[in-house]
Amino acid sequence: MKHALVLTLCLAASPALANRVFVTNEKGNDVTVIDSETMEVIGSYPAGNRPRGITISPDGKELYVCASDDDLVRVFNPETMEETHTLPSGPDPELFVLHPSGNPLYIANEDDNLVTVVDTQTHKVLAEIPVGVEPEGMGVSPDGKYVINTSETTNMAHFIDTESFEIVANVLVDSRPRFAQYNDAGTKLYVTSEIGGTVSVIDPATQQITTKIGFDIPGVLPEAIQPVGARVTADGKTVFVALGPANRVAVIDGETDEVIDYLLVGQRVWQLGFSPDQKYLFTTNGNSNDVSVIDVAAREVIKSIPVGQQPWGVVVAPN
Amino acid sequence: MFQRIIILLAGLAGFALPAVAQQAAEPVLIRSAVLRVDNPGLPPISRLELPTEDLGFAGARLAIEDNDTTGRFMGQDFEAVEVVATPETAAAELDKLIGEGIQFVVVLADDPVTLALADQAGDRALILNALARGDNLRGADCRFNTVHVAPSHAMIADGLAQFLVWKQWQNWFLIKGSHPQDEDLAQAFQRAAIKFGARIVEERVFEDTGGARRTDSGHVQVQKQMPVFTQRAPEHDVVIAADEADIFAAYLPYQTWDPRPVAGSSGLVPRSWHPAMEAWGATQFQNRFEKLAGRQMREADYQAWLALRIIGEAATRQQSADPAVLKDFILSPDFDVAGFKGQKLTVRDWDHQLRQPILLTTGLLMASVSPQEQFLHQTSALDTLGIDRPETECSF
């Protein structure tokens, strides 16, 4: 009865559902939590040493943080931000991706040229898969059959079969591939290359690069354009790419692969995270220590929110 | 039960590699050598800079590990033979390496020895200069068979000059050593001052008269001598030391007559690498090196690593082990390599110098990186550092 009342009040007050936005601060060793409705900081909570990659279980009950200098993944209760347990990750975990079902977790071990597969239920390591030098980006196909790892010094996107844990294809891309992101239909795989300054669009069926997207921003040195994080809207029509020290997020037409716009955000923009309704996109800006909020439909930056020291990764709770 | 499945890379050979050529069962070997030519001489002023047995080689070993990891996906295997020589034995060692069929030689030597080895190699091998900074090697004495991975004196001087001019510290008191390499660096600072609008108010020579260096109570002498030596200079913003021979510069900070900062060969030092550098993913690179070598990475290690990564990158991109193919590609405008400097590094076609940002470092940190963004260039901001195309004295 009491619960129902509270729920009604909440709904009346806010048609948009409030979600918690979690931001890892690489130098601050904590996670800043933001309320996606008020866009205010709720608090910041210790998250281990050098927290970088961050993700949340599909049911919203477990928050995973790569504590890179602790060589493990810390798991938090997203409501209380209390650490519930840790997961073995292999050395220097940087980025990871959850299987669409929520289990297992695929972790890139940057210092050891491995991808570690961890069961989120049993907390056991299921496999260690040798990949190229400095594995970083981790993407998963919507059907969960393939995990993509990018290796920054080898300059490849490795296609890993999630059943056999074996590499089935390697695609050579431009220098320092940082991130791999499928569209929801599974028809396109976007791989960003930080030093190459491009995004390779890969056809997952043939594992061939179909297009290389370049960027050109008036008044910005080409060297400063360093694509890192990428996100695709659910309809596959719009792709957002963080351009690092160019301080812009590129907006790309997901059908034509053409750049439509550049949105000015904070300094050294790294990673991106949608709100569950995809109304908002949150960006982590490592040098200005803030998060920019993009109105996805309007393609406008509507707010910047100060967070901790050197914000790195961002994820929004699904509920 | 803690169960682990280690998937061996050997198993990969059978799988389809659509974007990458199908491998033969036996990987092709790409051979190179690292030839370090040690000069007998005094130890450095600071014991923190004592040479190590594996100086340069440790960087090379990391590069071979990196190249091999990628090579496993490409069916390529890399090797670097390590050779230590003296200036007298270097030519014979080089001949021996070339005689074994090695066509890529990373050379860690001073200016004259590097030039002599380039001439000795001729068209038999590509020399990758990973130490010598002399501007003549990129100018009047340039050689087509040499790629300069180490930055030149002109580049490090320009990198520092840009920062000092940005600071509006335009009046420089230049103190140079009495060795030929000091003179080369001093000339680079003179050139940089003209190029960026600074002024050298006085140039003074610190004569190397031998002396006790790191003896007991040596600091007492330094504390008395350096203020006197730097006395009565015209008004200046900063002291610039040109001391490649490592005779006096380290003694300058806090010992100058006038309270002025020191830059150049000590104080704020322009260089290719620093073990505290953490930007652009360098942290994991430093970690990997330290795990392998058990010490911090020095410039010679970084430059040797980068030289061998150039070969590895060319082999990956060309999917070839043919030295001629790799050489052509490295010297072509299509080539670039990543070196933890936040942008792609490319080879200048007019003198085969590798374009690269210059780190400006204090003892514990990287204070800044040049090029400074205020200095513009019509083709590449990196070409604001060093000798640009219109002013080169090199003709191949």
C-alpha cells in the first residue's frame, strides 16, 4: 500500500523515469553517481584503484567496475554503492562487455595481451584468450555469438566465438583501435581508431571493412581528432563517436556512414552512455573533469556536470 | 573447481582470416639487429643515469615481443640480434650482421659513428638511428639509407623554444660545453631563438677541464664555483644549457648567480621519452617495459623500441617479410606508426627524420609537450619542430 503510494507520487512528479548514471573517475579512484532526471550529483563512492571500464547487469542489480591497478573487477550494489564482491579479471583490466544475457563478462587485460572470460554467477574464470598487444575495446554481437576485442598496438579487431572461446577472424584496422560497437540489428560493427583518426565500419557477416569514416573539424588540428568511445541508437540510424582531445562528439548517419554534425563537449571526451530511453547521451570528459549531457533527438549539449578526477567510463542503470 | 581453458595461439592457424592473408604453417622470419656502440668515457654526473648493460636492448626486446604478438596473427616472426661494439669494432660488426643477411640495423651510437656505419652499410641495409641527434646527419651529411628515429638537436631545441616563448621567457643566457656535440646543440638553440623570436643575451662556454666530478664533498665546490661562473650575465629570463657531453649542466639549477630557471640539458629538459609519462596510453607501455626489464624506460630504450616497431608495423601493413618491400613502405608517404605520443608518427621525405612530439620534462614529471598549439604549420604541426622542407640542406 505504502509502496504503491510512493510509486504514484513519483510518476506524478516526473513523467521521465529517473535513472542513476555511474561515472568512473580514473585518477579520483571513485565513482560519481548522477540522477538522470535532476542531472545533479547524488554522491561519489570509493571504487578501488584506477577505475576505468564500467557496466551494469541487464537487471540493474550489479554494477561492475574495472579497478585496473587492483587487477580485479569490483562489483557494487548500484542502489547503495556498497561493494558486494570482486571478480577475478586478470591483470590490468581496462574495458569489458557483458554477454547480452548478463553472463559471462569478457574483460580486456591491457598489460597481458589477454581477454579473460568470467562467470558473473560462480565468479570463476572460464577462459583466457590470447589476443594482440594491449587489448582494449570490447564489443559483443546482439545475438551474443561473437565478442570483439580490439588490440591497440596490434591494430586488429579480433572476432572471438563465445562458445569455443577461439578467435575466428582478425580485421586489421587503423592505428590504436579503442572501441568496438555493434548496431542493435547486428549488421554493422563500428571500430574506432584513436591514432588513425578513423572509424572502420565492418560488415560482421564477411568481416570486411566496408567504409572508413574520417573526420574534419574546422579549426581543430587533425592530430587532435582521436576517436574513442562509440554508441549507436537502437534504430541504428545515429552513431555517436567521442573524439578525445578534439573535445567533440561526432554524429554519424548510421545508414550512409556520413558525418552529420560535431557537438562541442568537455575536454578529452572518452566514453559515452545512453539513458535507457535513449533521450540522453552522457559523455566523460577526462581533462575538464565533467560529464556533458547530450539531448539525442535535438543533437544538442544541454548541460555539463562536474564529477571527479579524470572521468573515464559511464553507464546508466536500466531501471 | 577453478577451471581454465588456455587457448593456444597455435590453434589459430587453421581459422579463416578474412581481412588478413591466410598463413602458411611456418611463420616467416623478419630479421633485424640492434648495434650499440659504447664510447669509453666518464660516468654521468648523476648516478641515476649510470648506463645499464641492457640499455637500448631492453626496449628492443619489448618491441620484438610486441611485434611477435601481432606476428602470430600474420604468420610473421621477428628477431633482433643484439651486438655491443666499440667505435673501432663497429664497422666489422655491422659487416658481419649484413653478411648474415640482416637488412635492418638499429644503431645506438654517437654522431660520427652513426654516419660512418650508414656509409659502411650503403644500399645493403636500412639504418635506423636510435640515438644520434646531430643536425648534420639530417642535413649536409644525410644518407638515404638512414631513418632517424631519435629526434634531432633542432627538434628538441625548437620544442623547448616554443614553450619558453609561450611563457614569454624570451631572453636566454646560453651556456654551452666545449665538446663538438655541445656546439651542435648550442647552434640548434641559436637557430630556435631566431625562429621563434627569442634573444640570446650572452653565450658563455663552460670549458671541460677535467675535474673531480662526483667526489666526496664535490657539492661544496659546485656551490662555490657555479654562482661565480654564471655571474654578470646580462638581464635574462632563463639559463639554457647545451651540454650533450654531460659535464656541467646538472650542476646549474639553484646554483646560478641570478635566480633564474634552467632549461636545456638540465632543469626543463626536452626529450623523446620520460619514465613518468602517462598520457596517451603510455602507462601500460611503461608497465610492460618495467615488468620485462626490471627498471624504468630511458630514451635509448624508447627509441630502439620505436625503431623496431617501425619494422613490425610495416610488416603488418604490407603483409610482407620482404625487406625491400618494407623499406619502400617505411619511406613512403603512406607509412605511419603509433608511439604513445597521441598522434601518428611519420617519416619526413626530405631527410628521413621521424616526426614526433617532444616531451618537456622536469625531474619527476612531464611538464609540457611540444609542438605548442599556438604554433601553426601549413602541413603538420610537427613540422614546426626541426628542419622543415624549405630549409633542409639534405639532398639524397
